[in-house]
Amino acid sequence: MKLTKYINLKTGSLGAVFLGIVVYYINKDFGWQQASVAGLKQAIYTLFFGGAIVKLCETQCLKPEHKWMGIFRGAAMASTIAIIAVLILHHFKGTPRPFYSSLPILLTAPPSFWIIAWRSRRKHYSKSVLSK
């Protein structure tokens, strides 16, 4: 079983570093230990679960034949899952500011997944047109 079949490790890694640092700084007023726990939870979550959600977005955006419906479907599914999961993650013990720690995902998930879906769909269909 290949891990990259189910998880987009490249995007997950980039998101893990970025969001882990952001969540650390959001919680740094509560001490480095609590801020580190919150940032590390976010980074690990983003690497694995976020990478899996990106892969879901990439596959779901290709299913409907209508281009914009596919993009909307992939982005909406991925954004909804990511937002609900991160709200649950940060409301567990260990994150001093759960809402503010979730805010970066609330703001960036929909446009980010829209771009990911659009690029995946464009890449997939440009390859299929070239191969014909």
C-alpha cells in the first residue's frame, strides 16, 4: 500500500509547517508548552488528515462531468470536513484559544480547496486531451 495514494504529502507538509507556526503564535501568550502542544497538534493533523482531505478534494472534483460543479463539489466537501475536524481538534484539552486556533482554517479552507480543485481538474483534463 502506497501512502501517497491516500494522502497528498507535499501539500500536507506545506500546510503543516505554515499552520503549526500560526497556531503556535496564536497561543504563545499561554506559555511555550501550551503553545507548542497546540501548534504540534495542528501540524500533525494537517500533515496526515489535511493531506488526506486534499486527496479527497482532488478525486471528488473530477467526478462530475460539468467543470464548475466538480470544482464546487470537491472544494465544498473538503472544506466542510476540514472545518469540522479542526474545530473538534482544538476544542480538546491542550489548546488555550480553540476558536482563534481554528480561525486560520475557517478563513483559508474554502478558497484553498477551490484552488486545489480547479488546478487538479485543469491538470487532469489537459492530460486527457493531450493523450487523445
